[in-house]
Amino acid sequence: MKTRIKIGYKVIRGDMCSYFISLRDGGIKYILNQKVYPQEGYGPLCVFDTLDNVKNFIHINSYYIYKVFKCNYKENNKDKIWDYFEKTFLQKLPSGTKLASWVELTEE
């Protein structure tokens, strides 16, 4: 079964890095119009399916200056992600979270 490319929304910090995870702990530095992949041993990446789910996430988690980007992503069929020192199951992630093998930011 071929995995489709989808459109979603990515929340990142103002410095274009992963929102929660530092670069040394597996975070990603995002670049506009360039596919990014999880670091070796980490991932998959997380995106949101709708802007409403982004707004709900930001309302609860506004720890950092953030940016929201529309993005293309390749669906990943895993059911958990690396989250610091353990795996976190998709069911425990914010509503509307989708897992991605890669993410390409397309517009802010």
C-alpha cells in the first residue's frame, strides 16, 4: 500500500526548531520548502490535521514563542513517537496529531 502525501500544520518555536524537544535530544531545525526527517533513532515527526487542533494545542501549551506553518508530510503508520527518554503512544498525544516520516514547511 502506497503512503500518500498529506497537508497538515506544524507548530515550531520562533527559532525554527522543534517545539518541545531540543536539538541535542532529537529535535529538528526546520527550513521552509525543504523536507526534514527525524534524527537517527528518533521519530516519527508530529503534525496537526487542522488549524482548530493547532489552536487547542497552543491554548494549552504556549510555553515558547511559536510559529505555525502549513506543511506537506508523508504519513507514517507507527503508533508511537520518541519523546525525550521514552516512547509515547499516539493516543496520549494532543488531539489531531498525525505522525509523519518527513515534513516540508510550505507557508507560514
